[in-house]
Amino acid sequence: MTLDRILAAFPKMSALVIGDICLDRWCTYDPALAEPSRETGLPRVAVTSTEVTPGAGGTVASNLAALGVGRVEVLGVMGGDGFGVDLCAALDARGIGSGRLLGVPGLQTFTYTKLINARTGVEDLPRLDIVNARPLEPSVERPLLDSIQSAVDDFDVILIADQAETGAGGAITPAVRELLTDLAFAYADKVFFADSRNRIEQFRRVIVKPNQQEAETACQKLFGRIDYVALRKCLDSRLLLVTHGPRGVLLVDDAGERWVETRAAGNPVDICGAGDSFSAGAAMALAVTGSPDEAARFGNLVAGVTIMKKGTGTASPEELLAAG
């Protein structure tokens, strides 16, 4: 299917991102203003401007919206704090529905604060992450499960963002994974597309998209060797896509293993968020074409545009047509 026909189908479609929806705070600081604190004697980090964007699963959602998908919503949990307010505002500004985010008093909103040197434009200080490290309370998990159960009927594509790097505290709990396994089986006509930083081996029956490191780690955990065919079989997945950065994507399905190469990108500006942009593009293209190869090629194209932008960039249909 041609690129313009794939893109033309997106406005008629809907996508839901389930999981860890984060707030990214891009804080520019001026090192010339780093005078010591009178109270502690420690030098201050003097932030002179702040920009906020949706992060983690929110980056996936931003890419879906930029691609022209007709309806994009997110589903997860956030804190009853100011960062939660900022997150909803950032989502709403991009036309992404935030009404299915469950606000939880006393919970912290998953937030990354990145410190950018005003002189160099480089992120050169440690990032400040606000995370949750304890399992979700049953009083939070139960409404989350009910919301997922009731939402799936309304969407063509369901993307799962298991982005929490803590052992617990993320929105994709064991019970959520079990429910998604059941829903993927019950709704075999829909695309369920999962990405996980630390737990890809725990998903079942959904399409899985780890990067090379994540896939190799999962294989070592399960088998003590690198075996992508065995990994796909163990996960009972109809399709495994292992991204390899500039080398492209290794597809594993009933036809076996094969490479879908990507174009060389010269000097990428920022590879942050490339996996999220690939996921958004590949999942939508798979829903439109039914072809894993076309999905991988389209995902590669989207990622190729976004890595030429600073931060977690997105790709518009016009940019993709020009790049294609």
C-alpha cells in the first residue's frame, strides 16, 4: 500500500495508549546564576524557563496525534498534584483525550525533569525523576482494570506503554497484563501493541516491540540464550518486532525471521523517543495494511523523521510524504 493511502486512513481511526503516561519537564538553567544558597552553601540550579510535554506513553500518544489519527486517548493513573494538572494540559493542547487518566490523591505523577544548560543547549546535569515504587493500591487498580475493560470496544488500536523502571508502581500491573492478555484474545481483530522497558517477557498474546537490548535481556531471563523465535513462541505473540536502531527491525512471525532495513540517517539530532515514534507508526500501519513488513517500514520512516529533531519529536503526514 502506498504511503499516502496509509496516511489517508488514519483520520478515520482511533487509538488508545494504556499504561505509564508521564510528564516531561524541560528546564533550561543558567550556570551564571548558580550562586550558593545562603542556607546550605550548595550552589543552586537556576532554572530560567520550563517547557512541559507528555512523556513515556504520552510520547506515543503525541506521535499518534501528529500522524493525524482521528481520535487519540490515554488511560492510566496520575497524581492529584500540580504535575498531574500540567500533564492533562499538555495532552489537551495536542488534542489527546486525558479523561481516562485516573487522578489519585496522595500519588505522585510520574515526571521526568531534564536540566538543559542555557549556554550549550545540552542536558548536562542529573535528571530528576518522580516515580512510584510501591504497588498500586487495590482501590486504584480496580477502577483502572474496569476502565480498560470498558474502553477497548471504542478503539481500533491499543498501545501498551510499560515504561516504569521501578519493580512496582507502574500502571501495567500483573493484573493489568493478565486482563490485556484476555482482551487481545477476545478482540483478535484489533491491534494490541506492547512496548516494555524491563518486562517484555511477561506479556502474552499481544504484539511485542522490544529493542535489541530489551529482547536479548528477555531471552537470557527465559532461556539463557538469544533466541527470538523461541521468545515469540513463549509470548504466544503473532508478531515480534525487535528494533536495532540504524540497522532497522528484525521481524519474527509465522514466516520466520527477516530484516526490514531503515535508511541511514546521517547525523541524528536526538534519538530520545525514537522507539515511541516507531511504535505509534508501526501499530497504526499494521492496523491499516495488515502487513508486518509495511508496518515496520512505516515505523522506520516515522522514527527517521523524529530523530532529526531535538527532544521527543513527532512526524507529520507532510514530513513523512517528503521523506518517503
